[in-house]
Amino acid sequence: MGLTSVLARWASKRVHVLIIEVPGWGASRMLLEAELDRRGWAVALSPADADLLAVCGMPGEELRAACDFVWNQLPGPRARVNVTGSGSLSTLLNEASAHLGDDSAQREDARSRSQNTVAEDSAPDAGEHDGMAPEEMDHGSMDHGMDHGEMDMPMPGGIPLAEGGDDRDGLEMDFLTVPFGPVMPHWPAGLVVDCVLQGDVVVSAQARVLEAVSAPTEVSTEEMTYLVEARLRIIRLCDHASQLLALAGWQTAAQNARRLRDDARWSADIAEHVAPLDRLRRRVERSVLLRWSLKGISLGGISVGRPVGGTDALAEAGAATPADQAGVAIRDRLIGWLHEAAALAATSSDTRSPAAGDLDRAREARDLLGALPALLRGTELGTARLLIAGLGLDTAALAPAHERTHD
Amino acid sequence: MTEPIVQVSPAWAVLTPFLLMLLALTAAGLNGALVARTAGRPLRSGLAAPLGEVARLLRQRRQVTVAADVVLWRIGAAGLVVVAILKILVIPLGPWTLADLDVGVVWFNTMDVMTWALFWLIGWGANSAYALVGGYRFLSLAVSYELPLMFALIAPAVAARSLQVGDVVAAQQDLWFVIWMPVAFVIFCGSVIAFSSWGPFATGAGRDIAGGFLADVSGVDRLLILAGRYAVLTAGAAFAVPVFLGGGGGPLLPEWLWTIVKTFLVLAVFVAIRHRVPTIRPDRFAEVAWIIVLPAALLQVLVVAIIVVGS
């Protein structure tokens, strides 16, 4: 037993956490990320990589089903927490860590899981494992969601084979139907994009958003009352920038943006952040490799970049926001975000700036969601991810309680 | 001062994996420390991070996806460490080498071509879209880096008029090859980073595809792949020493120690690069690799050949 307990102790220093954000609960996710950074825990990129599943917010029915499904994909030892406020975050994680280190509890969990699987396998026609319904949201092992059309085809492991079709070069290539999201690193909360892929090229896409059961009201709002609109906007801009930089593979810059985001939440004087934000922006502007890597990736004719708060202040500061231009390049979008954040930090001495109404934000989010399928068509997967991140989609602004579908 | 390289008893081969893994672990520790620094944590916590990772992966259950090609998947996962060990067999540690093959340089090249198969198998075996895309991405990258790498390795061989690693070291007694074939050295280093799926070339395991070929591996399989990646990177750094950096040559320290010191310095640069630069997308890189890098490598070989024939 000596060795297993030593392993457990060492393992607890480096817990990998898979974060699922519910639309509207971005603040909880950011607090969690900051806490993970402080502890030296890692953010998992896929369920197979995770020890701990952290659901930030109160998911609606479909999102909850997706969370349960992902929970089944954690290899174990595993633990699960629901993050809905900041107060108990540290205690929550400590408890989860203790649960992960509890060998007997984990063994019990593993035993009950394997019994479940055996029960399912022995059931007649249990074609698919893990209790998975065909429509359920999958991610990580996305192969399960393939075409369900031809049932007389050979079905290895209960999965029908993909069907072929002409690709963009006129060669025949398999179509693979893959839902992206709602559980993906650096992904807008609750977004699901049902893609048809040929290789790594998106043939067609449909976007929808899985809703929260309720917006954060109790603890988080209390947390946020002193955060005025401009500050919230800065936090959101830094978060967007961080996600985009992470997807571009530039970890140090992404981390830098993330720290600025977290500092903006806690610091007394937001004006202090002007210099660091400008430094980051210059660093991004200077990178030849980033310019080359993002070259030619643009949002097409989609109108983006209307600053939500503090428009006048921004104009005074002479910020060049790429608003309403045709074909905003992703790189300009990124630099525009950082520019806007710095300008907001410089001009707003924590006074409440004129905020765009919820209606405006909802309309913008709806427009972006509607434009998504056309934007993604024919793009390579990596480009598609950058484009989605570049939209800066605010899924929380979409009207709650029912789903929207666009194609 | 450099004596001819002698072949030692094959029994010493037992020790080489330990030395390799020790260096790889040091590299992982350095990586952890650098990550900790950017996150604003004490360096020491980062240094120990690899041990924590090893412990948690040893505890984690290995998972199998639906209809996975388990045999090929496991071969891919276990193969990286094996390939790294096979690579370092021809690398002399100071005055000693395990096998001074007369085709040592080609041996190394053969082993790095094995990584094509291994990363592809890891991506293929999981039977999952992300992993498969990760495999595709590695292969498309490999098509770009492999030819320049081959020519970059030919340059020192031409200068030494031999494919034997021992001869290549001996030929650098007066002047290290890195001095008069810098282009080949840079291309070699870039290719090592690429065939280890590391840093800017790690698109196969990219964050945008949920970890790519790593998306579905867990437990000991994941440990083998991650350790294998470090091992392959270490082996690449170690091979730069006899081929470009004068082998064990250097003042004061014994030759075997110089080999290790030089290896670690190259390795440290590789590790430091990891998070500092944006990803190089395989589709973009193909153009550059074929239009700029490959001709540059050929020119380098030409220049070396002219100098060698003229002297």
C-alpha cells in the first residue's frame, strides 16, 4: 500500500481538469482557471486526459446530458465538481483532490463502472457502448456520431461506415459527421457545430447553442456588482484574445492575456493595465510567425467588432476598431481586441460607461451564429477553430430557454 | 586531443535507456519550470511537475475507444521510446560508442522515418476524428520536413567523406561543422522539433483538435507517448552533438561529460522554444519547406561538396 499512496500523493499535485462552461457562466470558468493556475493544476484538452470534471454553471437538460456523457469518458480515477460561485472554490477543489486520492473510493467507482458496461453489453442489440444514445453530444472520440443511414453496411463496433462523396478536388472521400462542442478547449460556451468533414475540411456545418437552465444570479452577481461594464468588457476582450492566441498555439502570449484578464478582475485601479495591455498588443503585432500563420484567415463579410461599451471613449482614444469592414482579418481582430481593452482601461476610471442594451448583444450574437455555417464551409479544421474564436461569440447573450438552429 | 572512437561492449547498452530517460526527464522538468514561470508560480513546483504527471498517469486507467484498432494503437504508443533508444545507439558518448555502424548517419535517418508510422498509428488506432486529423497533420508536416532533413544530414557526411558517425566526429577536430554549415544545422534542429511533434510543429497534438492524436489516450499509453516524445527530442539533440558540434571535443571537462553538456544545451533550447512561438500550420509550412528550405539544404550540400573537393 505504501507505493500506491505515494503515487496518489504525487498525482494530487498535478490534477488535470476538464472544464465545461455553461452559457452565461464565463465568470465562474475564469475564476476556476485562475485557481488552477495558482495550484499548478492543468486544464485537460479531452476527457481521456482528465481526472476532474468541472461543470461551471447550471446546465440545461441537453447540456447536462452532454456533461454526463463526458463524465463517462473520464478514465478514472475521477471526480466531478459543479462550480457555481467563487466562495467555496478552494474547498471544492480540495475535496475533489482528496476524493481522487482516495484509493478505495476510486476502486469502488471503477468496479461499478465495469459492471455497468457488462450489463449493457449483455443486453440484446446493445450496439453502442457507454450507454450512448446516437443523438447525444460526443466529443473527444467523435467517431461515434457517424451517419446512421445505411444499416445494412458492415458496422464495426456498432458504428456504420462513413459514406463517400466528391471532395473539393473532385476526388472521392469519406463524409464524416462530427459534432463539435459543447465540450472543447477554447470554445464558446454551449456552442455545438454539427460538421460534415472530409478529412480535415469542413464540408457543411450547422450551429446551435445549448442553453443554461438559469443565468448566474446568486453568488456570482454579488461577486460582480463592483465590476462595472467597462471592466467586464476588458475581461471579456482579454479572454477572447487569450482563447485565440491559445488556438494559434502561442502559449506564452495566451497565458499573458489570461493573467491580464484575471488581474483586471481584482485590481483596484484598472488604469494600471494600460501599459501591460499595450505591451501584449505590440508583442502580438511584432510576431512575424503569427502574421504568417494567420495570413488570409478572415471573417469574410461578417460585421463584427462593434464595441459593446464605451464607444465614445474609444473614438476619443483613436482606437482603430475594425468595425463593419468587409473581411476582417483574424489577426486584426485580435489586435483590435487588445487595442480596445487598453483604450477602455485608459479612459474609464471605473465610471459606468454607456452600455449597449441586452437586445443589441442578443442580436449581434444571433447574427454571428447565423453567419457561422457559411463562414466555416470549405475551411480546414484549424482555420475553422480560429474563425469561431475570432467571432468572439457571446453565447450567453442569446435568449435563454429555447434552442436556436441555423443552417 | 580527440582519440579515435572505440566501440565498447554491447553490455553497456543496458545503461543507455537510463541515461536517455534521465535527460528526457530533466528536459520535462525544465519545461515544467518554464510553464510555472509564465503562470507566476515558483520554479520549483514546475520542476517536480513531470513526477506528478508520471504518478497520475500510472494511476490512471487506460481507456479504449469504440472499435479502436488496439494492436496498432499500442504499437504506436510504445514505439516512440523504442525508436529513441535505437537512435542513440549510434551516438558516441565521448570516446565510447555502442555501435559505430558504417552507415550510422543513415541509421539515424531511418529511425526518424519510423516516427512517421508511429504518430500515424497513434492517430489511426483511436478510431476517433480528432486523433485521425492529428495523424494527418503529422504526415503532412513530415512530407515537408523529411527531405530537407535528409540533405541536412548529408552535408556533414559529405564533409567527413563517410557515413560513420565516428568519422564525422573525427573530421571536426579542427573546426566544428556547425561553423561552416549553419544552414544544415538549423534545418536539422527544426526537423528534430518537427519529428518529435514538438513546439511550433506540434499541430498533430494541437489544442484546436482537443489534443489530436493524444485526445483519446490515457493512462500508461499516454505516459509512453509523452515520454517517447521527450525521448525522441532528446535523441535528436544528442545526435546534433557528434554531427555538428564536434562530439566530445572541448576544454577541461572529460569528453563524455562534454557530450552530455552539449546535448543538454541543445535540448534546453528546444524546450525553451516550445511555448514561445505560435504554431506553424502544416499547410502553410509545406510551401516554405519545398520552395525555400529544401533548395537551401541542397545549396548547403553543394557548398560543402565544393569545399571538400577543393581542399
